[in-house]
Amino acid sequence: MSRSCCGIEDAPLAPGDVARLERLAELARALCDPTRLAILQMIAANREPLCVCHLTDRLPVSQPTVSHHLRILREAGLVVTERRGTWAYYEATELGRAALHALSHLMLEPATR
Amino acid sequence: MSRSCCGIEDAPLAPGDVARLERLAELARALCDPTRLAILQMIAANREPLCVCHLTDRLPVSQPTVSHHLRILREAGLVVTERRGTWAYYEATELGRAALHALSHLMLEPATR
């Protein structure tokens, strides 16, 4: 507690609030890279699970970099994967589609009061 | 272009797409820290512009850290500020409120297909 503009003392954040904000920040962290967003967008745009080779084909980054981004997307629950022979296929989860939709929708908001 | 699972060659991402994804990633980056989210949440929860002293009172971080986060939120267009005498007051923009709402809403989505 410290001196404030009006003398009112504020209670610190509750532990439940802290845990919730940490989960939200984790989600935002999974979305905070343009290459990762491009990968999520390509996967979500496909009706069928998308083969990893179609990602590496379209992006100006190496295959290990694509794999790194896919791991982060998978750990955040934004995509799921299955292996078919030589190739891994990726599909967006409901959370992944919703996250992409929400973020895209925000771009329509004016940055004013 | 490289060998793919089906032999189909994919076109690279369009420059317009790249610019859009960079802006989305920038927005996600402004939201990817729990302390920054806590600050945005406190500001957005207040009907009136909120004095910076009420932020430093409630958070277990130093005043310069709070200032650092406020600068990032301001630069991303999520909050606006005005000075009244000794204190700076902060208000959430429409974009800031929408971003917080969108992110909170995502927590209700199941991380399944």
C-alpha cells in the first residue's frame, strides 16, 4: 500500500485473477508471431487436416522453424496433429479457429476511446 | 517450392497477408504478459480514467515496470492517457476493451477439434 491520488488504499490482485491472467497471456504468447499466425491461418483455412509440407512450401522459413511454431500452437491447444505415413497432418481446434477469428475481428476496432 | 505429399505446389503468402499478420501479432504481443493484462483489466473495469497510483498499489511490481507496461499498451492503441497535476490517468480504448473481452471469451472455448 502506498500514497495515492485520493488516499484510498487498493487491495492487491486475488490469486484466482493472477492464474486466469497467466492463462490469457499464455494464449496471447502463442499468437504473437506473424509466422505462427500464418501457419494457424493456413491450417484453419483447410477443411481437411493439412500436411506439414504445404506449410513449408508457402513460408519463407526453414522446416525446423515451422516445426517449432507448430509445437507452440499444439501446446497452446490451437492445433492437433496426426501422422499418416511420412507426413504429419495438422488441424485447427475450435480454440484455434476462435482465437484467429477474435484477433482478426479486433483489427476492425478503432484504436480510439 | 519443394516435394510435397501430393505433388501440388503452393503459392507463397501474399505481401498484404504478411502485413496483416504482422499487425495481428503486434496486437497479441501487447497482450502476452499477465501483468500487462492485469493493468489493462483494471483500467477497463473503471468507468472513469484510472490514476496510475491505483495500479502501482495493487500490483507486486515497481512503478517503472508499471510505466513500461503502460507505454506498450498505449503504443498498441489499447489505452490512452492524460495528465492531471501530479498524476497520469489512463482509460481503455474501444480496441483495449474489445481485446480483453475477446481474450477472456477464448478461455471458454474447449481446446478440442
